[in-house]
Amino acid sequence: MDILPLALGSFAERSTVRTSRGQRISVSATRARGELIMQRQEKGRAIATHRLIERKGELWEVPSQSGKGKYTVDLEKPSCTCPDFALRGLKCKHIYAVEYTLIPPTKTPETPITVSKTKRPTYRQDWPAYHAAQTHEKAHFQALLHDLCQGIKEPAQNMGRHRLPRSETVFSSAFKVYSTTSTRRFMSELVQASAYGYIESVPHYNSILASFQNPDLTPLLHDLIGESSLCLKSVEVDFAVDSSGFSTSRPLSWYNARYGHEQENHDWMKIHLMCGVKTNIVTSVQTTGSYANDSPPFRPLVQATAQNFRLRDVDADKAYSGKANLELVTHLGGMPYVPFKKNTTGEGNGSPLWQKLWHIYQYHRDAFLTHYHQRSNVESTMWMIKSKFGEHIRSKTDVAMVNELLYKVLCHNICVVIQSVYELGIEPTFWAESPFAQKVAA
């Protein structure tokens, strides 16, 4: 069941029923009233479980669900001093909370408790294609990386000693990150790549290390990541956003108040990315410091992806819940599936979109979760990058750390393309009418 039609027309029904007194009432209104009562009962049970309800004579003091105030409940009438009861005159969640408090606990030792284990969904793996892709990955990686680097234009050099071509610098550095070995031990593999004709000359290992500190490579790597994802443009329409941390070599110490002593660890950098949920290809990426918030990078990630892909579903966790983020996705033609925080209401400062999406999340939760379940693929993407290319950054300077992170993402994308060659039968071609070609050439 798709929840988008429900959002647009579930309350537009005009069927009616006749009561015992001959009155006509709307079926949709009856259904909405029942859902509202069930919602209040659930919230009342939560208040009775997690809050302290005090009795004051014949009255009861019930704390609000947010914990910022208290309301007086009279069970005889019944009535409550909360704005919800004053507005609608119906039993509110605070009245239900008192009723749940007065219910005595039931003991049924004669009835055995049975726990049914939910069967997790499984997905079929094309093992012959997977084995073939893993077996030939290294050879394909060098060939695809070489083709990708051919679109890099060498900047003009008017003076000074002849530089190593930028295409060969990127090839050597990316291949080094793919190997996950130290630069010195990696040189033998680079000699073999030179024999295959992927590079003209073998650079010194210090030249490879120095290239990581070149700030001009950062925007170029962003373009290469975007270019490497374009061959799956016809496959990916649903996307997910998330962030994760990669540890660095910089020491970090703080005072641990719990144990009363200084504690040392390593600092980290955060990477924010947007990926397709079918193949785990990364379509856009942002890097920030360790304590940066998750929500601000959402806009550039979605905008960069929407320039090259058609957006259908965009999944993200509660950290990205915000009116601006939701409106951005819908403006670009997608449907955001972002859960609302616990203290969120359906008002949204008068935003119709906020109210509509909040209604979907509250009253069509099963259909919402069907789409939102795809968000787990972005966590799989993070795990794929860390497990294959390491969750630790070896570089020391800020620029080098950012470039090393981007190289990890680039290597991941090439590996995903190789997997798609065997599983989906695609034929990757780079720089064919690419939106990144002119930018890289500049």
C-alpha cells in the first residue's frame, strides 16, 4: 500500500452511516475519532508508566508528557485542566493516565507466556555474480579507475620543474587507498600497474603522500565521486542519507567525571553521504568536523543528487527531521520518509506539508515503515567503506584527511560499479555528456 495517495485523499471520503437516532455521520469522521481515542490511550499509558501521578484528595495531579507542567484531573466528572480537554471536551491522555494508574496488576501464573520470534525478511543474493565480481575486482578496479582519470584535465604549467600528471597522481593515490597498505609496500603494485600501461611513470612514494595535502584535489574528488555514480542513473531512484565518524591519528583527552580521571582517545572526522538503496552507490558526500550537526549537510547532499538522479524516496533518521528539509525533498520531486521526534506535534507552524507528513507517520505507520526500512542501506554503505578501506584515517593534516576520506568513497563507488557489472549487466562509460566534464576541465 502506497501512503502518498493516503496523504492526499484518505480524509476526502464522503460516505455516511445512520445512527440509531437517525443522524447521519461521516464514516471518515468516525474512523478519525477512533484513531484519536486510541492515540490518547497509548499516550496515557506512557504517562502512567514513566511519570509520577499524585493524588490530592478527590483530585489527581498528572504531569504533562513533556514534563514541563502538571494538570488536575477529576475522575468523577471526568474533567481535566489541560487545553486539549478544554477545546474538545473529550477524555484526554491525562484522564486515561489516571485510569491506568488505578488498574490493579493482574497475575496469571497458570498461563504460560509464549514469545513469538518475528521472522526477519531475507533477500536473495546472486552468489555466482558476487563471486565473479570479487574474484576479478582488482583487475577491473585498475581499468575503471584509469578510464575515470582520463577525464581529468591537466592545469597549465608555465614554469618550474615538470610535475607529475594530475590524472596519474589521482590514479596512484586512489589505488594506494584501495590497497589499504602503507605507501612503501604499495610501490610494487604501482610498478605492476605501470607495466599494464595505466600510468606512464612510477612516482616516488613521497610524491604520493604529498599529493594528499593538495587542496585543489578536494573539489576534483567530489566531481569524480559524482561521475562514478552516473552509470547507475537508470537504476537508482530511492536514496538514503546518514553520517558516520572515522577516527584520526590526533590524540584527544577529556576529564571523565564518572571515573574521576583524564581519559585519552583519538579525534575523528564525520562523513555525510547520500547513497542509492539498491546498489549502495554514493551520489554525493560532505565532510565535517567531529561535532558538526547532521542536519545542515542534508540540503547540499540532496541538491547535488537531484541534479543527476530522479528522486522518488528519500529516507533519513530523526536527526534530519525539519520543515526545511522536508520541503526541499518535495520541491525536488521526491517523497521524504523521515520519522518525527517524540515531542513533535502536527501543527508545524501552519505548514500543510508538515501536517500531511505527520499524519502519515502517526496513522499509517506500517506503510511508512515499509518505505523507511530502506534507510538501513545507508548504514550498510558506511559499513562497506569502513570494513574494506578502514575506519581509521592515516593522514595528519586537515586537507589530507579530507582527501583521504574522499578517496575511500571513490574506491567504494568503483567497487559498487564492478558489482553492478556482474549483477545488473551494466556497461560503465565515463565522461559521456557528463555534467562534471566541463568543471573538471576548468
